[in-house]
Amino acid sequence: MTEPRKLYVRTYGCQMNVYDSERMAEALAPAGYVATDSPDDADMILLNTCHIREKAAEKVYSELGRFKPLKAARPDLKIGVAGCVAQAEGEEMMRRQPMVDLVIGPQSYHRLPALEAKLREGGRAVETEFPAEDKFDHLPQRPKATRGPTAFLTVQEGCDKFCAFCVVPYTRGAEVSRPAARVLSEARDLVARGVREVTLLGQNVNAYHGEGPEGGEWSLARLVRALAEVEGLERIRYTTSHPNDMDDDLIAAHGDCAKLMPYLHLPVQAGSDRILKRMNRKHTAESYIRLIERIRAARPDILISGDFIVGFPEETEEDFRATLDLVEAVNYGYAFSFKYSPRPGTPAAERAQVDPAEAQDRLERLQALLGRQQRAVQDAMVGREVSVLFEKPGRFPGQMAGKSEYLHAVHVEDPRAEAGSIGRVRVTESHPNSLSGVLVGD
Ligand code: SAH
Ligand code: SF4
Ligand code: F3S
């Protein structure tokens, strides 16, 4: 037996990159690679990158710089860049970074074993085509190792929406949905390995329209209902959704499908109709608020989370106040907010930019409001009973930690709480980033 080769993967960006990194490691396993958690003894380093904001892309170049001495000491070490920066920069990255052996875009991961063999022969490779074939068809089946109680499962990839600020339609390509039968079999396989909760992933997951097992097309709602029939799978989540793709059946599923968790990430980006139009979001603040009302009518306790961009080109103080008004109207349980970052090749990058100090000030005001809402929503859990899927020991001895149906981190001190089990917990205290409580049953 030869020594196993060591693979170090670092993942940036969204949950889909986390999923893709797992699949890449599996794709390289037949070539003798095992995972290592340090770059120092790796035979191959893969950076799975994100291009969504400037800072995310910069991190990749500075990280590559830190690997330079490793590569100088061990010229056999192979360095690969995958993900959205790889897709966006491709050839240019190869030119700028002679130490990089491989640049591979998200649609080409099924080519990884062949490209790795090419690197072993001393070559370099760039692969950033959008092939007609589905990469998931060609990625090897997961080995049957047991795993933790939660998992991501990509069902849809790419985006046809072209919001004026966003690189995703360029880096991930057009919307593609995986056939329902394949998603169902992957879910069953995950359950057999110990998974009890899956989060269905897609850049526009609620636009899912995969081929049904008996022909025709399945919507996300149909897929969720079929997954709810999978024995042993207890919880289903999905992310990220676009407001315009929330159809009636999906809203209804939140009311009648017990395994669909009461948490919905539904980004709106801004509250001013003028800015929403310039962002090419194709909805208004009012239509978004009405939509939230309909979702809450189906599932009154649902926790809504969102994404916001401040300082989008031409955003005025008045526009920004409309964002604050929308936040007040919705009452978010969780939120991510960002300063607009001009991305090369996107329409908004060419427009008049907002003064950076002004954008920073707006970000701070928005985050203060969102932070207050988030805290109040979390604090309101105290005294309530929630269901917790326990995942791993908590920070202190004797603690077991997991997530409630609303995605709050919850910990208890109780030997009956085992990883992978679901228990009823009465919440007793709210901490800055978590809740604690006592187990009252299962
Ligand atoms: N597909 C999802 C999320 C895409 S990226 C959706 O449709 O909403 C995640 C978040 O990053 C976006 O929701 C947006 O808030 C933020 N984002 C995207 N491009 C950005 C940019 N150029 N500058 C700042 N934030 C951006
Ligand atoms: Fe980007 Fe989401 Fe808009 Fe698609 S819908 S362009 S992924 S922000
Ligand atoms: Fe980033 Fe690409 Fe995801 S740009 S957010 S890694 S789709």
C-alpha cells in the first residue's frame, strides 16, 4: 500500500460551497486522498472560493500568498482554486499566480479526478466551461460513512434573475434543477448514515423545477412533500429563496407539512421601490410585505430571515429610510446585511457609487435595528417549549447543543440529550448567541 495522499480543502462563501467541498473530497478519494485539517502536510490544497463581495475575493489572493513558502519547500504540492472566483477569473488567475496548478469552476467538479491525474504528470489546468451535462450525474456516490445529524443537499444550482449587483448568474450559470428521484435517493442515503435534517440548497431554491420520477416537472413544494415521506428524515429546510418564486403550494406546505421547519430565509435587499427597480429585483416593498403576511397566515410562528444591501448606487437617505421602514414592518428573526460592493461585469458596477462613509453609516444604523429585532425574537423564546435536534457537545462539560425548529442554537445540561436525538426543551434563558433550557421530553 502506498501512503495516502493528503487533501486540505478550505471553504469560503455560501452553504453550496460547503456541499461542493464535501463532494470534491469524495471525488478525489478513489485517487487515494484522505482529508487533513492542516495545509502544512497536504499533498493537495483546494481553495473553494467566493466572489460575492470584493473582500471575499481578496481573501483568496492573500491566502494563496500564505501558501507560497509551502510550495517553495515542496514543489510536489498541488494547489487548486475552485468555486466562484475560479469561474470568474479563470485564465487570469493562472497568469497572476504561477503557483496555482489548477483552476476549476463549479460546473466542472466531475472533471476533478481526470484533472488531478494531469497535475500528477506535471501539467497545469484551467476548466471553467459550462458543460451541457449535469455535474451531479458524474460525481461519485457518497461512501457509506456515518455522519452528523444535519446535512446540505443541493437540488438546484445557478440563477436566471440577474439582479444588477450580483455575480452569481455569471459564476454559477443558468438555473439547473436535479431530477427529483436523484434528490430522494441521496436523502435516503443520508438518512441511512445518520442524518435527520436536510437543508435543500439552491441559489434560487424555490425556483426548483426538477424532472419528476414519472415524468413531468416537480415544484419545490412537491419535492418537500415527497421528502417528508422519507422515514427517519425528521426535518426539512431550504435556502435561498427569491420572493417572486414563493408559490401558493410552497406557502401551504409551511402550514401543513410538519417536517418543514418554521424558518424562511427570504432576502429582500432594500425597501425603496426605486432602488428595488434599479436592482432588477422585479418586486416592490409592498408586494414583499404582502407575501410575508400570506406566509405568516399559513404558519404564524415562522421565523423570517433576510439579506440587505445598503449603499447601492444612487441610494439616497430617503431610500435608505424605506429599508428601515420595511424592516420595522416585517420584524426579522435573523438577518445578514452588507455594504454594496461593485462586482466586475455586473450592471450596477458602472453606476454612480454612494460615498463609502455614508454607506458605512447606513450599515451601522441598519445593523443596530436588525440586531434589536433579532434579540427580541430570540428573547421571546424564553418560557416557550421548542424542539431541539441535538448535534454535538456544547462549550462546557455536560452540555449538549443543537438547533431549535427556528434555527436558534439551544443547549441543555442533561445526559439524556444525545447527538442525533430530538427533544422538547423548555427555554429558560436567552444569551447573546444562544438559548439554554431544560429537557422536558421527546
Ligand atoms: N440567491 C440569493 C443570495 C445570493 S448572495 C438571493 O437571491 O438572495 C447572498 C447575499 O449577498 C445577497 O442576498 C445579497 O444581500 C448579498 N450580495 C450579493 N451581491 C452583493 C454585492 N455586490 N454587494 C453586496 N452584497 C451583495
Ligand atoms: Fe444573485 Fe440571488 Fe439575484 Fe440570483 S436572485 S442574481 S443569486 S441575488
Ligand atoms: Fe459566493 Fe459563489 Fe456562493 S459567489 S455566495 S460561493 S454562489
